[in-house]
Amino acid sequence: TSSHTRVGILNNPSSKIREDNTAIARGILTTFLTQSNSNLKSFLSKLSKEETAKSLAAGTKIVKFLIPGMDGDTFEKKYNTLGLDLIKTHQMFCQEVLKLLPGQMAVMSNGR
């Protein structure tokens, strides 16, 4: 949040939700829950790179991508305990309330 913009993420995956295919989604959610806005922006930029996604899919641990200034211990603890229920809840909301198809993207806006 800032005086100009607020950003939130809802996950609407198209495939079955498993720990091995949700590393980036869980990383994003964990960052929103544990980090300051300045670290959030920088880390999300790093997570959005294709080479990061390939590396995570190959088995690299997400903590290798943490940036200087992040609270690594808090991040790692929350990431390891986040579970998949939150992503499943997001998916259900997207499909049942917003009427999105699995994997369909949308932008929602709600100004102050």
C-alpha cells in the first residue's frame, strides 16, 4: 500500500495445487505477509524472472533468492508453514465468486 496504489494477489491456478508447483505463489504470499514494502517490490521483481522460475522448478530453494535487507528467518519460517490451503481458498474465490475459469487472469480495482 502507498498513498497512491495498493496491490494484492489472488491465485487462480489451472493445475492441481501441490507444493512442487506453487513455490512462486507461496513465495509471493509469504513476502506480502512478512516483509516491508521496499523489500516486497524488489523481491517480487526477482521472483517474476523466468530464470528464477526455472531454477525453482529444478529444485533450488527459494531462500537462495532472498535479497539483502529481507528478514530471512521470518520469511523462511512462514514459507515453510504456509501450506496450500490459502492458495486453494484463493482458487475457490476466483472461480466461485469472480466466475473466472481455472488459470484465467483478471485485474480488479477498488479505489479508496
